[in-house]
Amino acid sequence: MAVLRFPKSPQRRGPVVGDPEENRTIEAESEIRGELAGLGIDYERWSLDRVSADASTDEVLAAYSHEIDEMKRRGGYVTADVIDVNSTTPNLETMLAKFDKEHTHDEDEVRFILAGRGIFFLHLGEKVASVEVGPGDMLRVPRGTTHWFTLCEDRRIRAIRWFQDTAGWTPHYTGSRVDRNYQPLCFGPAYLGTRAATGIRL
């Protein structure tokens, strides 16, 4: 299950005064959904019991065909695929380097996580929220949302992705360097506290 955090701004020193949004951690599914909805981000939990851990791409797409079609209807997406990377994937660091700096896209970024964990940092106005996603989490980050993404320590992610136009998924970098102020590892010591455990296994 996802964990949502509003980490303390690295620019602030000492205790947070008058800003209850900072240093908050939210782990309850309904609260995460409500908080993210208020920020314009969709979050859902989907069942993982339809496919085995070693299911092929075709088996995954068939097992989740209803959800895939419904998401296409809701968001105007025209295609879906399955991305599957791990620490041995060729050029993984080069691939990740495209998305671990603050950027936007011209279309939504929609992911249903089947295996592995990753973290989205969402730069929303004056605040940064972090969402660590894992198996069973579905997240939709609307087009134009300023964000960045990286994998957790095991460098593993398998997910269904939706596209309105694959060309629209090109990152447009802001050049703000805000991403450099936040710990790039999932729930590392600098801003995100101790690693959150999950009982979900594929």
C-alpha cells in the first residue's frame, strides 16, 4: 500500500510553525485517496490476485482488461502496455535519469503497480508531496503536474501504463533543481523517515 508524505521543506530550519501540512505521514488508504484527490491526483487500490508473479505481458493485459478499458474510457487513453524493469535491465540508470529530475508531461502519467516500489515526488504549488507506490497501487498524475520519479532500493518495478499519445510522455524539464533538495531513496533518512513495511507480496 502507498504511503503519502508531506516532508518538511529543506529550506526551513528548526521546528515547523503554523504549517500543519509539513512533516505529515498518511498510511490509511481512504485518507491517502482523499488527500491526493484534493490535490488533483487519482489513487486507487486494485486486486493483485488475478495473475502470478511470472505472468506474461499478454496474461497481465488480459487479466486486467476490464480495468484497462474503463481507464481508457475515463481518461481518453488509446493504448496500454506493461513495463518491467529490474536492477539487471540494460541502461537502467540512463532510463531513470530521464525521470528523476523535476519535469512535466503533455499527457497523464498513469500506473498500476504489479511488483516493485517507486516514489513520485509531486511539486504542487509551494508544497512537495511524496507518494511511495507498491503492488496494488494505481496512481494517475494529470498532465502538466510538476513531478519527478525514482525507483526504490531494489530497482524493481512492473506496472501497467496507459497512454493518450506515447509522444506526449516526453519529459519537459523545469530546470528548478528542486528535486536535488529531497532524498532520492524511498523513505531514506534525510526527509522521509524509516522505510515503510508492506505485507503485500506477489
